[in-house]
Amino acid sequence: MKRYKIEEKVFNVLMKVATGIILLSLIWILATIVYKGLPYMSWDMVSRTPQGGFYMGKEGGVLNAIVGSLYLAGGSTILALFISLPVVLYLNVYRRKKSAFSTFIRSSLDILWGIPSIVYGAFGFTLMLLFGLKTSLLAGIITLTLLIIPIMIRAMDEVMLTIPKGLFEASYSLGATRFETATKVAIRKTLPGIVTAILISFGRAVGDAASVLFTAGFTDNIPTSLSQPAASLPLAIFFQLGTPVPEVQGRAYASALILTLLILAISLSSRYFTKRYLKNKI
Amino acid sequence: MTAKLKMSQSDAACAEGSICINNLNVYYGDRHALKNININLPTRSITAIIGPSGCGKTTLLKCFNRLIDSVDDITVTGQVLVDGDDIFAPEAEVTDIRKRMGLLSQRPYPLPMSIYENVAFGPKLHGVKEKSKLNEIVEHYLKEASLWDEVKDRLNTPASRLSIGQQQRLCLARGLAVEPDIILGDEPTSALDPISSHHIEQKFLELKKEYTIVVVTHILRQARRIADYLIFMYMGEIVEHGPAKEILENPKEKRTQEYVKGIIS
Ligand SMILES: Nc1ncnc2c1ncn2[C@@H]1O[C@H](COP(=O)(O)OP(=O)(O)O)[C@@H](O)[C@H]1O
Ligand SMILES: [Mg+2]
């Protein structure tokens, strides 16, 4: 056999094995969650907060964690968006030229992206002490915002970098200012990518336990103000798994199932949205 | 005193819709890309800039609407007068300058929006709000670019669905809709099929009655077909310029002769 044919064969097998491993682990994870969690899924799980003795196997649900997670992830995603979008537009429209400054910003963000979330948790905690904040929804949101900003900016940045120079020039040549070019052309051109970046960030925020542990805390109640502590699904899973009661451990898997479905729903709806957008707009 | 007098003379010579260039030098970093360019472009006619690739044709064109501003590490010295205004003067409004010119680039870049919105983009930016007025503008300029019949039933579909040739005509319509006096083209037919190229060339021949047109081209035959006035550039300099016929049939400079004969390309 010719050498390139052997190479091709080996590569082919390797690719299939790798794909197989990924698919298998994905299916395995999902199957475990469904298998262990589904029997404990109930209307109560998603519609009630923990009642007395919930962690011993008595009645209640994880509505506190569902709502808490949505508040935390939603709040931090919105806050991060307000910070990220201007930075991205600044890097890509206002400072299109390659400068030492933009290289510096990009590599700083890449480093921040790589920092483990527990470090953000600890940093958030120090900030809280500094400003005299208690564990609260607000502190959790701020910490999560710091965690997801690098992800959001770099994800948006990557799609903005793909905009051809000629498109900017076309907009400028029609007399558009940089601001108009940024808002009317650059954002529209990359909207599907921007939505994806937002969702990746939301997914990261909704799934993170370490950064909210010290900052948002945990509570059985649904927070009614920013200054109250807030529960979150990852921590609810963690606490329930930590009990020796099989009933409660089962509910941990049910909570994991809820978290997975939440992320799935968001990811599917975004896909639907971007598809429709691509079809009709660009 | 004499300097001032000279200035006003050159200002006076620069009539509406014309471009006058005095001692223009452009450097990319240390690279001297345009060397002492001095020329007045005639109004209401087609000027073609020819020359081998890398000689500075695009650079010169980008000076006219100051797109050159957004290049890294650029230095521009000298004067470019458009309608008598020095466009590199500190008080010059870059958006106003660009409004006076439509640009066709090497390949079309439709804006990420519908056909209708592409044409309405400029007028909207510059303050036209009424829907009926915008409809009128869109129809008028799409007709002007001979695209109306092909797109009138699908004005709201994305511009990216059009063929490349249609997209280039859309870009023409979009540029005309800001009501410029000058049309700039940077090898505007190089990405197009022969029929679309022909379309654009015909359009230019019609439009020159009302507009000053400057086209960069590396196709000599195209220059022969459409140009009234010709500029031959070589390594950042203008070697020769004059009425197209003269340059093509009777070039004075050796380098022009060689280029026209196809020896250097
Ligand atoms: N952005 C840039 N940075 C550095 N050099 C450039 C840049 N653009 C063009 N040049 C150089 O300037 C010269 C003229 O380029 P250009 O005006 O694009 O030539 P043409 O359009 O005639 O092919 C070329 O030698 C090119 O390498
Ligand atoms: Mg060029």
C-alpha cells in the first residue's frame, strides 16, 4: 500500500475513535442523569422551594435554585454584555489598527479566561469585604460578571475579526461615522456570533458553582432583592449529593437534569433564532 | 504672500466636482508609496488610472475619500482639493468629504441588510426619514444602476443573495444614493463576469455626463474603451498623464510606451 493511503487510513480511524469517545461520554453523562434523576422528577421539584426537612427527604423542590440560577446567570450576562460590547466595538471598529494596546488587551483577556472560577470566587469575596457587602445576589452577579466578561469579549471579538476590511470601507465611504458603522453594520453582520457568545457566557454562568459559593451564598428562599442571598442549581446539586439520604441524592440528579434541560432549551432557541436571522436578514 | 496667492489660484482652478492634487506624498511606515503627485482631474469625464500592480493606484484613490486614514502607520503630506476644499485640512469633516463620493471597490461588499436598506442606508444616515421619500430614492437609484427590473419584486431579501454582478450594481446604486459629485472605482469590474463588466462600463459612460469618474484599472482595453483622460503610474509616481487617446497612441515616456505595448505589466 502507498504511504499516503496508510496515513489516510490511520487518520480516518483516529478521527472515528475520537468522535466515538466524545459521543459516548456525552451519551453516558446524559443517560446517567436521566436514569438516576427522572424517577425523582416531579412537579414539586420545579414548582416549590425546599420545605422543612427537604434535605432529609421530606417534601419540597429546588425552585429556589432554579430562580436563583436564572437571576444570577441572567443578571451577570446582561451586565457583562453592557461591558463587553463597547470593548469589542472599540477593539474592532475604533482601533482597527493593530496596536500594542489591542494585543495587550486581547492577551490579558485570554489569561483571564484561563483563571479557575474559584479564584474569581475568592476575589469576589475580597471585594465584598472591601465594600462591606454580605453574601447576596448582587455580589454573586458581580463575581459571575467578572468570570464571564473575558469569555464574552473574546468570543465576540473572534467573530468581529472576520469582518472584511472592505465592508468597513463600504460603510465609511457612504459617510457613516465609526459609531454608525459599529452599530448598524458590524453588529448586524456578526449578530449570530454575538448571540452565540452571549449564550456561551450564560451557560458558563449558570453552571458555575465555585464563584457563587462565597458570594451569592445559598438559601432556601427565592431572593426578593439584590441584597439577599441566592441559591443556584450547581450548589443545590452539590449539597444534595452530599447527604447520605438516597431520596435526596436522587433529587440531586433530578436537579442536574433540570440544569441540563435549561441549557439545552437556551441553546436550541438560540440556534433557531440565528437560523431564522440568517435566512431573512444578512 | 506669493504662497498665499498661489494657493488661491489652485483653489480657483479646482471647480466643483473636480479633484486637484498638490504635492501629495504617502508613506506606509518608511515605504514611500506615492511620490510628489501633482495633477488636476478633469470634471464630468472618466479618468482612468493605469499602471502595474503595486504602483500606488489604490493608495491614490483612497486619498480622495480619506479611507487612507484607517491604515496603520500612515503619513500623508500635501494637499488634495475637492471642490476647492482641502480634504486633509484639520477642520475638514471626513463624513462630508465621503458623502461627495461614491466608491466601488474591487469586489462588492453589500451591507448586511436587505437590498432596499442597502440603498436607503446613506440617505437615512444623512437625514432622510420619510418612508415615501426613501421609496422614491431607492427606486430611482436602482433604476440608475440598471438593477431595478431585476430586484423590484424582492427588495426586502438580503443583498447577499444577489449575484456578484448584481451586487456590484447595488453598490453603485447605494453610492449614487448619497448624491455624490464624484464616483471612484478601484478595479470595479475585476471580480465580475464579462456581461456584468460591460454593464458597469456602460453605466460609467452614461454617468460621466453628470459625475466626475475616476477608475483604477489594470485592463488596458477597458481604459481604451471608457477613459477620456489617462494617468499612468509607475512605482508611486505619475509618469505621464493626458487625454486618453494621446497616451495610448502616442506615449512620450519610455515606461508608458513599454506598458502600453505590454512589455511591463
Ligand atoms: N496597508 C499597507 N501597508 C503597507 N504597505 C502597503 C499597504 N497598502 C499598500 N501598500 C504598499 O504600497 C504600494 C502601493 O500599493 P497599492 O496602492 O495597493 O497598489 P496598486 O493598487 O497599484 O496595486 C505597494 O507596494 C504596497 O505593497
Ligand atoms: Mg489596487
